[in-house]
Amino acid sequence: MTLDVEQFSDLQAYFDAGRYDAVIAYLTDFPPTTPEGWRMLGMAYMVSGQVQQAELPLMRAAELGDDEARVEYGNVLRLQGRFAEAIRHFERITPSLGGELALRAQRWWGTAEFQAGQMVEGLERCEQAWRGYMALGDDERIGRITQTVAQMLVQTGEVTRAQHLYQEAIRLLPKDRNPVARLSALTGLANVQVLTGDFRGARSTIAQAHEVLTQTNAMRPRAYLLAVEADLHRLTGDHAAHLQALEELRTIVETTRDFELLTWTATRMADLYSRQGQHARALEVLLDLAPDATHPAVTMTRGVLLRRRQHHAQAAEHLTRALESQTLGEGQRVRALLHLAEAQSGLGQADESLRTFREALTALIAARDRMLYRPDLHELANLVQRALLDPDLAPDTQLVLEKLNVPGSETPVSGALHLRVHTLGRSEIERGGETINMSLEGGVLTLVYLALNPGRTRRELEATLYPDRDPKTAGDYFRAVFRELRVRLGAEVLTMEGSAKQPRYSLGPDVHVHLDVTELRAALAAGDLAQALALYRGPFLPGLRMESEWADEVREELRLLLTMEVRTRVAQAREEGDLRRALLLTNEFLRIDAYDLPMLEARVEIAREVAPPQELARYVVELHRMKP
């Protein structure tokens, strides 16, 4: 069936409105017979995120002589990560093009060069196209190329200029048609706001982006928005929302096969699983999902995973190789330097470690996106502490910590409420070194729960924390707990969002909770067993009289995570013949779980080899006492 002018105009209207599904459905039922029809089908696939399906229709249209299809075919090659092919394609076709298509080819050519590591050449080519679009005077197209340049500037660390360009792109792009371009600009602005620590501004921009998202079913823009939301949740400590966003993102990128998004999702999911101590799962998702196992971002992430497993030599090798690549973005370069410094320290290369940290520190002082590195500086607390003890590094290190409000900084954010909550072996809240006493045991429980799970309704809180109470008494107790938290800690400690009938509760935006549970998980994820054992002073919220299934689950989870790690270290020490260390570790294990019969038996076996007779006798007595 040949499309007539009216049918083509109708399909173009659907395309401009972001209704790519309607375009694809029609042209699938009635396959095109003209270059224009094949080009529209390919572009509908491409913009909606189905880049692999877009290749053949665009190739067919290009072979039939459609110049726009020739340009967008090169763009599809780029989106699949086939950068060298894309660059060769644009080198071949661009000299024969004119007008807007020549500028568009320059845009995608420069973007392919930038992604392939030719960052200077790629940015320069895109800026040439940008100036060309300005000469044409088409605001919408100027807005599109503006956000392309802004995205590159984020990668090179020029965040302030990038933010200005995103704001200009949003102003230029129309609200009434082609929602994808405006959505991309809003997503880019939200990303910059997250990187600079403007979380409130980011949430507002993300809300605007979600309004635009309702106008299109395109998957790629949705995926990029999810990536920004995932980063926001990661940096604000909402671990559940962070994981949920990444899992939703994975389902999209496995369909779209967008090279950049696949790589980003693979590295972020691997990093999250590794932080949680799921090292095998982290490596599995990294290698299964990443489209190119040799990509420098993948190599860098493998180095981080290896460092967390204490494989310092291999970690240093991977991180060094990643740093040698020209395609590693500035943010990834700084992270690689931080983790390389820690790996070098683990290898006993103290001087090299501090030199590497100095290089990272130089970048951190100048960076506007330094918020991105706050989780790493939390994780690498030992490295930071060593820098704070170095006379040459201490002043700049302290400056960065103050700007990030990392624990260890002496200058908190003005007006912020800083709380340290102890839940392992005790139940205490500290503010400014002073213990704040709570008359209701649900106070600490509720504060900890909201720190880990913000944005919960009253019913969710009651069902999770007070399931043994009937609705009326649960409601009364809930109100009493919230009243006491506000009285003891300040009204700003809690906020409510959403409808008045069913608000969602969170800690206030300026409330910073330093929680030993979070620090314990981070220590385990980093492989710092000494720190984890120091933090674990006993079970989670011991002596809690309330029936809370959530508290029971956290208590058991932490016990299992810690005992599994200690059990692994005991086995390693025995395999290496370091029986004295193995004996020390069995005692640490039994401090956590005194009734573990296999570990009691292992302790006796080890003690027979290395312990004095009196100590061995004591272990034998304790073993027999536990045996049925």
C-alpha cells in the first residue's frame, strides 16, 4: 500500500505528538513502499528506544535515496555503540549534504566522536553544528542541539555551563508538540541538579518531566529519567527506591539495547549489589548486562568490585587500565582515582596511595558535581582519615568534607539537624554529643525506619512497626511517637507530603541521620571486617518489647550478613594456614552467635593446634555444654 499525502501527514502528526506506537502499528500492518515511509518507521523505532529494530528500515530508506534516512542511520549505529562505523558513515555522507541535514549529520558525527573518546573533536563539531542551527533561526532545533552540547559539558565537568544550557533549551523547546526533546532537556537539568546537591530542585524538575512523560510512550526518555531518579535516591540514601528504579530501568534497557544506557545500568547495579555484599551477583549483572566488557566504565567498576573483595593487586590493575582510557568521563575518573588510592594502600604502597588521592582531591576541590562522590568518601573512610593525618593533604581534605557534609567534617550545614542513632546492642539517639532520651520505645524504631524507608503512609507505618496493636491503639501510639520525636528533636525532624487524608511521612530535608546499621552494611560491602565487628555491639534494637516483624527481619539480616563474612574469613585463614588468626575470628563469630555448633567445633579443632592447654580446655567445656 502506498501512503498518500494525507495519510503521511496524519502519521507525521502522530510522530510529532510522540505517538510512536501508532506510527509503528500502522506501518507494520501496512508496510511502506516509499523511502519516506521506511524512514518514518525506522525513526519511530529509534526515538521510542527500539534501536535495533530501527536499523533495517532506515538502511532501506537510505538505499532508496532518502538523505534524512542516511543521517539517522548513522545515528542508529551510534546508539548501538558502533561508534567507529558511525564515524566512517558520517565522513562519507556529510560532504554531499546541505542545509539542516548537514547540521544534523555534524551533530550526530560529533556525538559519536565524543562517545568514542575523541572528546575535544566531538564537542567542537557539535558546537559548529550549534552555531549553524542558530544561523537557521529554528528555536526547536536550537533547543535540541543545545542540550546535546550541555550533556557533553556534564561529562567534561563543566556543570555550571551545562545547567545554563539546559535551562535555555527548556525555554526554546515547545510545550505543545514533540515531547521527547523537552523531556530530554528536563531530564538533563534534573541530572545537573542532583550532581550539584540541589535535591529539592531536582525533585521539582523530575515532577515536571513526569508530566511531559504522559504525552509519549517512548522508552528511551523514560529510561534516562529513571537513571536520574536512581542517582537521586542513591545520594539521598533511599536504598529501596534506588534499587526499584534500577530494576525498572533494567527491564527497559534490555528491550531498547541502547549502548549508553546498558553500560550505565550495568555498572550502577553491579556497584549497588557489591555495596550490599552480593559480590557474585554484582559481577554477574555487570558482565551479563554491559554490551562491551572492555568499556572503561566496566573496567573501572570491575576494579571497584575487586577492591571490595580485598583483591587489591587486581583492583589496581583494572583501575589503572580504566584511567588510561580517553573515553572515561570526569566523574568516573575521579571515582577510579579514589578507589585506586585505597587499593594501593591495601598493597602497602602508602606514598603512591596518597599521591593518587591528591590527584583525586585536586579534581574534587574544583568540581561542581562533587556530591556524586559523597558515597565513595563515606565508604573510603580509612583513606580519608589517612589524608586528614597528612599535613599536606589535611586542609584540602577538610574543605571537601565540609562542602559535602561528610561525617568527619567539623562544620555542619547551617540549620541542619545532625543525629547519630545507635541501634546495635543499644537504642540511643545522640544530637551534638548529647543523648536524647525517649520515653516511648517506638521513637527510635520509627526514626530508624523512616531514615531507611522514607515516604511511608501512616497505615504502612502502623502495619509494619506496630502490627500487634488494633487500628485505634496503633493510631494513638503513632501520634504519641510522632509528637515525642518533634518535641525532643525539633519540629523539622519530620515532614509530610501528599494528600491531607493520606500523607506520606519522611525525615525533614535538613535532617542528617548517621545510622550504625548503614555504617555496618557499608563496612561489610567494603570488605572492612574490622570496622564491621567494631560497629556490631549486639543485636539490632535489643530488648524491644514491641512485636515488629520489620525489626526482627533487620536483626536477623545483620546477624546473617556479619556471620557469613566472618565464616568466610575463618575458612580463608585456615586454608592459608594462619590458624592463630582463624582462632581469633572464631571467637568473634561466637560473640555474635554463641550457639553455632559447627563454629564451636571448629574452634576446638583449631585450638588443638595453636592454643595453650587451659584455653583449649575452656573451649571443649563450652562445646560440650552446647551439645544435646
